[in-house]
Amino acid sequence: MTEEAGAESEAPAAVGKLSKRQKQLLILLNKGPSNRDIADNLQISEHTVNSRSQASHLARTQGLL
């Protein structure tokens, strides 16, 4: 199996391991509101949104999302 194919097959499994809250955050990040708006919507700190946003970007570049 190629590395690319392996990443594709891992994507659904990786997403399936996310909590409901993490999935909510990813959905909001993909819709494009500001980090402040996401933080307000989910009642979490903007710092938490920033951290998760960076993790989301990394996951996308690695083919996990």
C-alpha cells in the first residue's frame, strides 16, 4: 500500500475517534467564522480554538481530514 493510500484509509478512522465537541469545532472551523466567534459559540477560550485550528490544519495537510 502506498503512503498516500494509507493516509486516505486512516482518515475515516481518525475522524471517528474525535469527540462530539471536537467534531463541532472542526465543522465551525471549516465554515470560516472568526476564532473569537467560534469560541463564543462553543463557550471555550479563543486560545483553545487557536490550538485546535493549528491541529486541524496539520491533520488536513497529512491527509487525515
